[in-house]
Amino acid sequence: MKTLTRWLLLAGALLLVAWLYPGVVVTSYGSALIAALVLGLFNTLLRPILVLLTLPVTVLSLGLFLFVINALLFWAAASVLEGFAVTGFGAALIGSLIYSLCGMVIDVLIERLFPTPE
């Protein structure tokens, strides 16, 4: 139930990103659901590999290169999906920042709604 709620809220967050920033376009809630799923898969499967491969650059940039990785994954998800589009790398960077902030708020909300039993 927790995962399903998080997925639905992240899809809503993607719609919020599209509403707040004109460089990101999401055509429908169904497209947002699929995009949130693909973004989750990319972040689960590809992000650790990219972070490991770019570790020297990430260390030299004091972690700021992680924003670039997030933007690249956001842009890649938009390029493989219909109904979800990003106009360029700058839009992907800003969109991924807004989406990440929404994701952090959603994670806190989910932990409050579904506390882990002790």
C-alpha cells in the first residue's frame, strides 16, 4: 500500500513539475504514472552505476555532479516515453530539482501516514 501511494503521489508531483515549469510537458495523468514508474526504475537500476562510474568527478565537484546525473536520467526518461517531454538539458535539470524536492516531501508524508511498526 505504501509503494502504491508513493507511486501515485510521485505521478502527481510530475504533473506539478509540468505545471510549474514550462520546459517539462506531461500530457495526462496516465503518462505521469508511466513516467514516474520509468523514473523510479532508472533511479533504481542506472543511477548507482552512473554514480560509481563518475565518482571522481562527483568528488571533485563536491557532489554537485549528482545534479547532472539526475538531470540526465530525467531527460532519458522523457526521451523514451510518449506523453512526457523535456525541452532540453536545462529544463531537465530544473525539472529534476523540482521533482526531487517533491519526492522528499512525499517521502516524509508517506512515513507519517504509514509509520513502520516497531
